[in-house]
Amino acid sequence: MTLSFLRKKYPVFIYESYSFKQMKSGLQVSFVFKAGDIVFNPRILIKKAKSKKGIDNLVFSLGLIELFSYWKAVCSPKILIKCGYLDSFQKKWWKDLLIKGMGQFFYENKINFLKKGFVEIEAVKGKSFAKAKNYIKGKQLLIPIGGGKDSAVVLDLLAQEKNSACFCLNPDEHVKKMVKIGNGKDFIVAERKIEKKLLAMNRKGFLNGHTPFVAYLSFLTVLVAVLFNKKYVVFGNEDSANEGNVNYLGREINHQYSKTYDFEKRFREYSKKYLAKDVEVFSVLRPFYELQIGKIFSSLKQYFPAFLSCNEASKTCSGTKKKTGRWCGRCSKCLFVFMILYPFVEEKELVEIFGSNLLEKKELLGTLKELIGEKKAKPFECVGTRRESLVALYLGWKKSCNHAPFLLRYFEKNILNKYSDWEKEEKRIMTHWNKNNFVPKEFI
């Protein structure tokens, strides 16, 4: 189906309603979205949560970020909010998030998102919401866990803090194992179900693509923090996320936009003004590059059997296949993680994790070139900057000496002599500290 056909057939995407009710198993949240004769009713269950007064705005706002996943199927030129009020600042804020957060979706579907009238947000309900109150003081932590090395580093750093709790959306066995290894005291779980109707539409040719998942988590975790009386929501987003992937229509497209400092800053301001002023959201790993975090993680060997950040492992291809639950060994995420751990971890240990030495795979040469900037676009994955990928190769090459695997031999032959001072670049990357962050002093 073409974009123009879908926009003409579905000119208005409606956020009809939200609701929440107390269940024996926790708090169930539901939304109703409409586009023409299509009705979506996605749900999320926050286990063991007790409903509270004053959470309407938090639930309503969660629905606003949830609708991105459904709006994208038809790209309606108007988004009509019938169940809550948005002032002029909020409407602009949400439109900016949609444009920046959906950049990869626009790029991959060849959509001109800069065209006049591409999308407008209108709210018809005039009553505003009150901000949620959170009276908890002190170091009450909520730690979102995704299952990768960053989660392990944050978990090892903070899980032993009094009154800390881990949180995960749709946890798999790897996440559960990681939390157990990290001795997480409490484990809060939410189960989100994507409408099967949407998956069926994707298979029929409706539009599909990336949405800003960490933005969704940001709104969800503020709600969870209020429900469970947590003051700090501590993410593990790093400075590397600030680098984009490709330029499209004169704009930088960043797969990781909702992990950037820019989004974090905007979200903190929005949350304090409209959501819950007493909840602090920040990324404790923001000062660091991925390569630095990889070095830290290399000493946390207890997590080696549990961590998994290959996105291919969790893909279902719109419900047509089962999740594999293991490193695929073929994608850019697998190669990048292998590269940044290789200088600091014994090869035997890495092969045990990934199944093989990925630096020996000739078929990954094209992926390597994308990671280091020799091709137009950096892979649309949560990977590091092009410069730190080069430094990772340099460190791996130094470590391997006369027994370099294939991709490091390529580096030695084609890249090593292009730069004159690798030691200086290594020092710059490995001592990097981004001062532009919101990490409270008690966490440094």
C-alpha cells in the first residue's frame, strides 16, 4: 500500500480513550485508538501495582507514546486527541518527538516528513490534568533492565542500594537471570501486548518500522515510579547514543534518538512540568562511551552467561516466527558488542558467549565498514560512534599481535596507516567524560 493511499483513506487517527482498573495480578491499562473502521485496543499489565489517585495524566500520557506504534501503520495527517487536554507547548513537544523519534521509520519508508501539513496534533478536551504526587524522599531507585551489558553495569552499581527495585517490560529468561545474578531485591514486571490486528496489518502491507522505544519506557517508568513510590528512575543510556546514523532530507536520523541527551533533557523538563515533579529521570552512564562501558563490563564475568542485546534474538517478524533468544552472530549489534569486548576479554570466553569469533567472519566485512563510517549509513542499531569502533579495532589489533583474525587484518592493511596518532585517540576515547548530564552527585 502506498503512503498517499493510506493517508487519503485514513485522514484522522483518533486517541479515543484510556482506562485503568485494578486486577488481582496488578494494574491493567488499556487504550482505544481508531483510524476509519480500524479499532486498536492495546493493553499493558503492571504486575503487583496498586492503583492510586491522580495517575490519570500518567496513563493518558503513556497512551500518547503508545499511539506512535499504531499511527505509523497509516500515517494519518491528523492525530485527534479526544480523551485529554494538550496545551500549545505540549502539542509542539509531541510533534517534535514524533518527527525526531520516528526518523528511521520515515527514512526506511522514503517518507517526506518535512512536507507542509504532514502531521498535526489536535486535542478537543479542554480540561487539564493535575500532576501526580510522589511523597517519597531519599534514595528510592527504579532500575530499568533491558538485558544488555549496560543493564548489567547499572545493576552491579546500584542494585544493592536500599529501597532499589529492578523493572522490566516483557522480561525473558536472560533478564530474569541477570536480575538474579545481580541480587536485585525487588523485581517489578510489566507485560505489554501489541494488538494482533496490527501485526496482521503489517503482513498485509500497511506501513511498519522503528518507534522510539526508550521514549515509551520513559513514560512507563514514571508511572511505575509513582505507583511503587520510587524517586529516581535510573537508565543506562550512554553518550555514544548522541551520534546519528544518516542524513535524510537535510536532517540527522538517529536510531537511538530517545536514548540521546537531547531527549533526556526534553523529557525531564516535560515530566517535571506535566507528569510528576518529584520523580527524577536520568542516565547514570551518560558520561561514557560504549567502549568505556565495555571495559567496565569485562570485569563483571558473572553476567557473561546472562547478557543478551542482539535484537534479532527477539524479533518475530510481525508474528511469523518465534524468538530465538540467542546471539545471531550475523548482525551489526553482535559484531559491535564483540568488537568492544575483544580487547578486554579472553577470546575463548567471547566464543563461548557468541558461538564463534565474529572477527573471523569474512561475511561481516560490509557490516564492519558501516560501523566505522566507510559507508553512507551507520547501522540502525544501538551501537557506538564510528570513532570508538575504530579505536576498538585498534585495541583488538594491539592485543592480537601476530594472530589477528580476518577483520583485524583488514584493519591493519587498510585503516591503520590512515591515522597518525592512535595512542592519542585511544586516550581520548577511553578517558572520555561528558559533563552534560543529569547524574546526581550521590551517584558519581
